[in-house]
Amino acid sequence: MKTRKTALLTAGLTIALCAAVIVGSTFAIFGASTTREVTVTTGSVDVSAQFGDLTLYSLTPESSEAQPTGSLSFGAGGTAALDSAGGSIALTGIVPGDRAEFTLTITNTGTSAARCLIVYESSVTGVEGAQDALNYSVTAADDPDFSFGSWSADPLAAGESISFVISVELDKSAVQVTDEEGNVQTFITQATVAFTVYAGQANASDADLNGALGLTPAP
Amino acid sequence: MKKSKAIIISVVLAVMSFIILITASVALFSDSVTVVNYLQAGTLEIGLARTQLTGRTADENGILQVTTDLERVDLTNVQTDDPNDTVFDLGAQSVPGVWQEATLEIENRGTVAFDYAVTFFFAEAPAAGSAAERLAQSLLVTVTDAQGEVLTEEGTTLADVVAQGAIPLGSISSPNAKYTFRLKIELPLAEDVWDTGTGETIMNGALSFNITVTATQKV
């Protein structure tokens, strides 16, 4: 009786082992593979901006064109001062024809090529409408078509710099204003003009960059 | 009773041994024929090569360039340190707008028909909330099979294909047969997103992932 039980158990185990071998063998199919690692590294867009070379111009009796004053004062006593940290220029006591001219150097400190955009915002204390009498201009030797509110055409490579010459002028045709008693009013007591530089990746379109910044395209 | 049984068994065994001896001595003339059944297993071996790499990537100055590389790169063996010995080579300055499409050729170098598939997986899982994780969620992947059918849905990201696992590409039956399929990765320009390099940025992110092509015998 005991022997029969042993025989049955042995037979059962043998069948189970055979089944395991058969099942196991279905996984042993042929296969091959090859693997490659890919690394994606993103660059960065970053710029620094630096003011410099402030030159003041005023009208002279000898010329209808403003001439360099050779100092940090305008011909009629007004002044101009650059605030590099605040990105602005402050003008005080200026008269028609006074012009402040300075450089703004933008350096691409990121690793990707970038295009630049410069916008300004002015805060003027003076007679009514004085703000409209201020003229602004920007020029770049390497980008003659550049203007405020427009993206630079050429990409600025990583590490490269571009210099712009910016001028702020009180239009020489601005008309002096007097009060009701006939007293001459100071046309502009103080004007502060702040400049903001934006940099965007070079391959993006103007529309994409403006859209991302929420800016209205320049007219 | 037991003793007599033992005696009987001993006698029977002695007789049988004697018969065997007699038979052996009689069987002097004999002959035999052996039929050899020859069974040879097939081989499953694949070859993988990149035959074309097209794309728009940043050069060393961060400026995007459109390039086409027609050099054949064998990807069959273990990857070397050669930066070109991979599927994609986006460089180190990727910005939104870069993309590459690799044309890969798979060859049946063995004798066994096989199915093949491509799998993407991270070399190291990106940390939660990291630039690498955001990069994985931004990189778009497109897989196109040998028949030109796009196997990935529009907008499929690297994170998606990693989660998806193996993507079946087709079968190769004949030895030496070759098929080409295409893999594309793209870092798209996101609309109205101004990435300033802070917060949820992908700037200066790095991500490594593996691409494995696996062949499995057809069953």
C-alpha cells in the first residue's frame, strides 16, 4: 500500500517536472537587441546690459544743430545722469534742443543665440504735453534697421555683444509755456526714462516672442 | 517460507545470468546501422545602422542651423564614447525649436524571422519637479515604421513613450532583408510661454534616455 502511494507520488512529480520543462521552454525564444543612449541638454538665454559714454548736446548761438557741451551739464544748466542699476537716465532742467546721448551695450551671457528688444518708459514732470516733446532714437552700427520696440534682426551669438547709441532730446521746436500771469514755466522739471532690454531665443519669430511677452508689436 | 523465497530468487538470477553469458558467446556475428538525425538551430542576429540624421540644431554659438548627415553609423555593437555613435546628437545648446529625425536601418543578419520593436527608457529617472522632468514632458517623439505609418499620436512626449514601453515596428522574414524606420525628437516652440530661466524653466536642463531596438523571433 505504502509502495503504491510512493509510486503515484513519484509519477506525479515526474509529470509536473516535465510540464515545467515544457512551459519553461516556451520562454526560451531567440532575441537580440541594441541600445543607444541619447542626451538632450538645453541651453539658456540671458543678457546683461551696460550704459556708458554719456555725452550731452545743446544748441549754441553759432549753430542750429546741438553741439557737445563737453561736460555733464547742458548749455542752459540742465543735467543728465545715468543710473546703470535702475536702467534709466534722469534729465533735469532741460531746454529745447538739449540732447543726451549714451551707449547701451548688450552682452549675450547665455549659451544660446538671442535677439534683443529695447523698450522705454518715461516719467515726465513739467508743463502739460511736455512728454510729447521728447524725442527718442536708437541706432546700432551692426543693425541699421533697429528701432525701439522691434526685435533685432541678427542673432547675437553666445558671448557676443552689441552696442546701441541711444539719444533722448527735447525737441528744439518745443514752444515755451507761460502761466496766466505771463510767467515762463519750466518746460520739463525732471524726466526719467527707463529702458528695458528683452532677449529671446534667436530662432523664434517676432510674433512668437511678442506673444510670449504679451507685447504689442511695434507699428 | 521467507528463506525458500530467497533461495528461489537466487536460483532464478543465477539462471538468467547464465543465459546472458551463453547468448553473448553465441552472438559473435552481428551488424548494426546508425541513422544520424542532424538538427541545426537557426540564428537570430540583427544589424542596426543610422543612415541619415536630419534636423535643426544649435551650433557652438547657439545659432540654429539646418543640417543633414548622410554618414552611415553602425549602431549594432556596444556604444562607444564617440558622440556620433548614437541615434540623435542635439548638441549642448538645445532651445525650443530644435528637432532631429534619424533614419534607422534594421537588417536580418541571421536566419530566423523576427518581429522588432523600439523602446525608450530613461537612463536615470528624472527627479520630480526638475528641469529634466519638464524636458521629458516637453520633448515630442514621433515613430514612423517602414511603411511610413506614424505609430505615435500627435503630441506624444518622451515621458509618454517611456511609459508606453515597446512600440512594435514590424517583422523581417528573409535573411539579409533590410527595413528602415524613422525616429524624431523635437523640442517645440511653446506658444505664449516666456521662459526666463527661473521657476518652471527648462533652461540648462539635461536629460539622458536610451533607445533600444529589440528583435524577437516570430512565433
